[in-house]
Amino acid sequence: MKNIYLYLLAFLISSNFSSCSPVHDASANTENNEKIKDSLKVIANFEPITDFTEKPDTNKITFAFTGDLMCHGSQYKAVFEGNDTYNFVPVFEGVKPFLSAADVMIGNLETVLAGKGKNYKSYPQFNTPNAYIDALKDAGFDMIVTVNNHTYDQGKAGVLRTLDELDKRNFEGVLGSYRTKEELENKIKVFEKNDIKYSILAYTQFSNINLRSSESHLFELIDTTKVAQDIQKARTKGAEIVLIHYHWGSEYKPEPNSYQKMITDKTIELGADVIIGGHPHVLQPLKKYKSKGNATLDSGIVAYSMGNFYSGQRKRYRHNGAIVWLEMEKVTRKDPKDATKKTSKIVLKNVAHLPTWVYYGKAGNPSKNEYRIYPAQNDSIPFSPFLSLDTLDFISKSSRNLLNQSRKDSDKALRMYNVDSKHLFLDKDGQLDSSVTQDGIHLDASGYLIWKKELQKYI
């Protein structure tokens, strides 16, 4: 292409000079110089064509998910403001930028909204104020999974009212429990974001209270035969990505048990692209796998347990959580065998996580203790331009030590099976910053730490 411009320039110059003599006619020289300048202006305004082939369309989507969203008695008492008013919004403010930045943010609601008439309750049969899901909506959750061992804590009435209240808040998806047999039969939903279609299917290994046979449609236990049928239905309806959410495993165990591994292997064979787990209340490893069956991704990933994202449990490992991000890229181009058709391929481009920690102590209100979720960072590993430890001066030195320990524990747990999950860092525009190293340090092109300098711009 560069040669074309040179040939054109040579032609214009030669044609301008061929009609006169530069030696004997000075006025002609001036006139020709002006013509050359005009010719150069024309050339400069040409738009270069560097590639005559049609470029493929590229779309990206980020799925993010957290651990269990619990609500123990100490949690709702901490946000009580009097006159049956509860405010959970401050709980999530420290991580809201990360939650709201994802294209699809998924959370597991491990409680019930049965209404104040049944009294609010803690473990073992939860009942939580409606204000809880108001805060989840405000924080940026898009998809709420409702099936787990506590779904039936307040019986059928609790299941139905929970669904009604979630629907009133207009979450993009409420997944895993159903009002009627007809809802169950038609449960497969295909969502679309950034020209990528996906389904999320949810099941539980157990229920703390056995379902009555007449109410067996309210939610489903894990049954791989049924899972196989559901994955196929989702594909038939056009789902390009199928995510499975399982509530399973053994509580407080750092690694998946034999049941989780067996179900994972079977689900991979059935063609799932991503498997997300909850229930153990501690983080368990991420693991990549070679996809099988009719899966779209060449390489899928399983998160065996996402731990507790928000709970009243205070023992080590149980107040740790994470937000895991999966960035996928879809490339669509013309079919080389048939120019009238197009082919697409979706790949898992990046895996990243933000270790989180549930703080309990004095925060916004000096007169009482509160629960707050914060990135599990320290002075050398900050994850966001939205806050740093400098802004959290109310956190004591001993609590900061716990926070730092939480980060180390979470990183070790998630990376136990050698998955290269980078720390999640958001830039000032709320976008995933790919220049973050595995250790979470934000580097410029020369490799220098620039976080502290940048931080001052955003706080």
C-alpha cells in the first residue's frame, strides 16, 4: 500500500514538471511548486486501505460469581435501624465496584424471605428481612441462585414468597426454585449479553428439611440424568455457554470430596462449560478441565466451593470469600467453506479473582459493630482505585493482620490445583486491568509500581 502512494506521488510530480522548464521560467517553477503542494494535500487526505479482507466480529463477556450469601442473626441485628427497618447496603460498598463491573454477576442466596410475620430467624431455619435483597440488587448482582439446603427452611410458603420478592426487584434471573410444576418443566432460560447466549442451571445435593412429595417441584436435587436433559434443552434453545451451579460437598473441608469429584467428572462428560460450587463455607480450589460432549469452550473450569461471601461465621477460613471472574471471547467470521454463512468460536480468555474478607467491628457507626465486606488486600497489594487501607483507618492492627492472613489463605485455596488465576484489579473506569501480575501488583510498561501515584487521582 505504501508503494502505491509513492507511485502516485512520483506521477503527480513528473506530470507537473513535464510541461515546463525549471531553468528558464521562474514563474513556472513557483506555479509547479504550488501544484505539488496541492497534490500532496490530496494524497494526505486519502484513507489508507491496509486490509481488503473482512475482519471477524469480536465480542466479550465476563461472568463473575461469589460464595454463599448467608444471613445469621448477628448480621441482621447489626443493620437494624429501628421500626422494622434494616439497611444492608453498607455491607457491600467496599466490593460494589467489582460486583457491578461484571457483565453477569451470580450469587447464591442461602436464606429465605418468608416475611416478618414468621419472625426473622437465624440458623438452622433462616428467615431474613427483604432489605437484604434490596442491598444485593444495589450492589450489582444480576443472577440469584435460590436452590440449596436452606431453600425449604420455611416450607412452601417461604419458597414462594422468596421468589415473589426477588421478582419484584427485577433481577435478570432467579434460578433453581419454582412455584409450580409448569414452571419447573419450563425452567430452561437462555439469556443474552454482548451477542453471547448462555444458560445457568442450578441443583442441590440435599435439603435440611425433606420435601413433601406433593411439593417436589419446588426445587431439584442433583440427578445427572436430569442434568444431561437440561443441558441438551439449553443447547437446543440456543445457549452457547452453559453454567452449572451445584450446592454440594462437605462443610469446612479445604478440598472437594469424592462426591463432588464424581459429579464434576460426569457433568464434564455431559458438556457443561463452567461448574460453580457452594455449601462447604470455605474456599476450595479452582480447576481447569478439557471440555467434552457438546460443550462450547475448549477448556472449562470448575470452582468446587466459593466459600462464604457474607456470613456471621468468624473462624479462620470461614470469613474468607472471593469474587471469581471468567472473561470469555467470541470471534465470528465467514465460513471458509460457505461465504453466505458465519462460524463462531468462544474461548476462555482470562481467569481472575478478588479475595474478600468479612470484617466485623466499628465502621461507619462508632456506637455498634458492623459487618462489612472488603478486598483482602494489604499495603503492598491493593486491588482497586476505589479504596485502600489508608481509607479504612478504623480497622485495627490486629484486624489488618487477619485481613492479610485471609488473602494468603484464599490465594492458596483457589490456586491449589495450579490454575493461573490472577488477582482482580479494576481501573478507574471499572474495567478488568490485564496488566496486573499474578501477585496483584499493577505495573506500567517499564515494570514500575505505579499504584500509589495513581491512587491519589481517584480517592
